[in-house]
Amino acid sequence: MKEYTITINDKPHNVIIKKIQTDTAIIEVNGKEIEVGIERHFKKPTEPLHVRPTKTRPSPVPEEPGIQKSSTPFASGDIVAPLPGLILNVMVKEGDKVSSDQTVMKMEAMKMENEIKADRSGTVRKIFVKEGDAVLENTPLLKVES
């Protein structure tokens, strides 16, 4: 539960958020429980970033006749978007130390909020996106170096 004091028309009110769901919340205002609707507002998405890769990762598909080889663009140390989406929250800044499996960003994809986690420990060297950016799958989000 989160507790707040909010002021409406110069009068303070004690508000406790008891339960939050996708589009509703149960709150207590000055001791009275109320169900309220919630509408999420997002920044208008920008055009997806198009980043030219410096290296490519070879496809895990073995080379066999009739099988098309694909590659996923990324640079060494890059953490990339797992699918197309909208960057909601960048939780680190350049120079920060991160550990493997630490959440570094949150993005909305397919109407779900997804945590982007570091796949290695190291230092954040470069952040390629900002909150509100729309990104494509495999777009580099940030670079982590050991």
C-alpha cells in the first residue's frame, strides 16, 4: 500500500492506494474506500530508431542447402530490444555499474510492460534510446562493457 497526502481546493486529504489493476484502483480517501478508474497516458511514440550495426551475430541455423541464413544485427556488448515496442522507463544512466539480470529498462510491447535485463555485469557505456522512443526488434538499447 502507498500512502499520500493530496491537496484539493487547499484542503489536505489522506489517500491510501490499496489495490491497482489495469484500469481500476481501490483507494481510501480520509477513511472512505472508493473504486476509481485509471487511464494511462503515454508520450507520443517517435519513429522507430534505425541503427546501423557494426557487427552481426551469425544465425544458429546450420548451413544446409535450401535453408536461408539470417543474421541479427548487434554490436558486441549491446543489449537489444527483444521485440518492437515503446521505451517506458530507462532505469540506468551512462557510467552506472550493472549486474547480470538487473532490470535496466522497461518497455511496452504488445500491450504488456516488459523488463529489459542486463545479460552481463559491467558498466553502461552508451544508452541509444530515451523514454518515449519506439523501437524495432533487435534495435540496440544500450551498451554494457566489462
